[in-house]
Amino acid sequence: MRWPGTPVEHLSRFQPHFCPRRECPEHVRAAPGYRFRRIGYYATRRRWRIPRFLCLTCQGSFSRQSFAVSYYCKRPELLRPVAAGLVGGSAHRQLARALGCAPSTVDRMAARLGRHALLLLARARGELAGRVAEPFVLDHFETFEFTQDFPFGVATLVGSRSWFVYDLDPAPHARAGRITETQRQRLAERPRRPRSGGYLGSTRRVLDHLVSLASPDRPLSLRSDGHPAYDQAVAEHPARARFALERYPNPPRGPKGSPRSPEARLRDARLFPVDLLHKILRHSVAHHRRETIAFGRRLNALMERLFLAAAWRNFVKRRSERTRRSGTPAMALGLTTEPWDWRKVLSRRLFPARQPTPATWAFLYRRLWTTPLFPTNSRHQLKRAF
Ligand SMILES: [Zn+2]
């Protein structure tokens, strides 16, 4: 995957290759030959010579900053520490206190970083389309939005050998388990949530993505625990003949500390990559811990932070942190040649119109997935900083 290491803010000889304005026909240009004119510089308190340009097609002007992840940011220096803090177990207000900014700044940056990570993953998937030869491991990661009355799973699709996170897709579902009478009454008063097909719907969407990723000349191997939604989604899929679904149902486990049965050992070995991802998320993302007072308010915002964690897991975090030589999942797939740092992850702004994204991801990007508990759900509908 071609991706620059130097942040665009540091390039004094920067030249645009397309127009950053969404409405301009030159916005989606992929070939060289974009026509622009230099129209001087401007200065801010942080940088003294930021080049400006004029698009010769739409006559709109823009600057080098239009191509930076920090576009429109008042505190651009916070982007990297916020990204690192969010996947380092810090909650938003802890970060705000440590970095000396308002909690709302961290909220907005988390959303911006999540959108960037989403587009970065979409770009990686574009590179990988039709090339993935390893078996896939699928499981849902369980969490909730605002209250445990509103649980949802997130389908996590992981490569069995590379441990690369290929897909995230939400699956809202009903509250499970034993419910007391008080809880039942409270549940009845809660607003209804759109489910988007629950486990089955999210599995269907993941299977569609999976078919586009997998190498066409190999059997498409998918491992999962025996959730009935996975069986049904595979059985009903138009490309079902290509799938080889391996099922490893969770076997009954004895009391804590008792030795694992052979079935349990096999299940744990085959589903290890996805179990590991879930452990990393529970350990590294503050609101996914057990016994915490941090909690996610909105499914959409939770998904943004999961995309950020997935980008970190794929490109930044080495598979083993004990050995220096260990590479990242993206290196195992041949996407990258070295572990990235946050500076590299955030070196360029990505534009949704230039990046084909699955429909669910595009929906999440616009923050259209609402949580009906709140009177208002802010959308992402900025004109320029979209
Ligand atoms: Zn233009």
C-alpha cells in the first residue's frame, strides 16, 4: 500500500494532485495532470508559510492544510496524543485532563480519528480485494450503548494467519439473560432501536465484504463458534458454494481452574486470532473494560473508536511486543514493510468520495446511526471538513 511517511504539514514543496472540494469534478481525479495555480501563502501562529492554491476547474481556492488530517483543527498537536491515549486505555476526560484541553475537544478528535481510521481500513481493503488467501475467523464482540438495556455485538472479521482486522459491523440486539421485574418495566419504557438485521444482518454484510476480499481461485474458509446466525447467513448467501464454514461451538467448561477438554482446546486454538483481538480491545479501550465507570454513549461513536483501535492493531501494534523483529498484521499481508507510528498513520487526510467504502461504513462515517435515547444525535455533515 502506498502511503507517505512525512506529514503533509512538513512538505514545503507540496503539490496537490486533485481538488479537495467535494463538488468539483477534479475531486475524484486519480491520474496525474491536475491543473492548479499557486496563489501565495498564509501564516498562522504555528506555521508561517502555508501555500495556497487555486483550482483551475472550479476556481475554488484551498491550501496545503486541506490535505492534512489536522484540517480545521485548532489544536492539531493533540491529534497524536489523543490517538495514542484512546488505544492506551484512557477515557476522554482523563485525556482532557492530561493534555490540558476541553473534554469536548477529545470527543471531536476521537470522532475525527475514527473517521480517518475507517477510510484507512477501506483503502487497505481496496488493496487487498481478491488477494486474501488465508482463512477468516469471525465472531461478535459484545458491548452496549449508554445502558446495558441497549446491547449490541460488533462483527469482527480477522485473518487467521495475519491477525489483520478486515471488517467491523454492528449488530444491535435485545437484552439477553435473566431480567428482573424492575428491569423489564424499564425496558418497556425505553425507545425502540433500529436493529439493521441484528446478528444475521451484520453477518450477511460481513460475508458480502469477505467474498470481495478472498482470492477467487481458493476455497473460502471461515471459522466461527456455532452461532446459528452464521450458519443461516452462509446457507442463504448467493456465493454459498464457495464457503467452507468450520464450526467450533463453545464447549461446556468445568469449574474455574479445571483442565480444558480436547474440544475446548481445539476451539481455543482455531478461534485464537479473534479471541486475542477481543482481549486486546477489552484491555486497551477504556469503555470496553470490565468493571469500569467509563461507558460508550452512542453506537456510532463506539464504532469510530473501534475503527481507530482496528487501525492501530493492523498498522501500528506489532504482533508481539516482546520481540523487536515481530511485524504488524499489515506487514504479514505484505501491505506495509514496517510498523507505522501515529505520525505516519496521520500523515495524510483521506476523502470519503475518493475512497470506496461499504454502505454500513459510509453510514457510520456520516454519524447517521442514531441512538434513540437522546433527543438529538449530532451528524457529521460539515461542508469542507467532511
Ligand atoms: Zn476544484
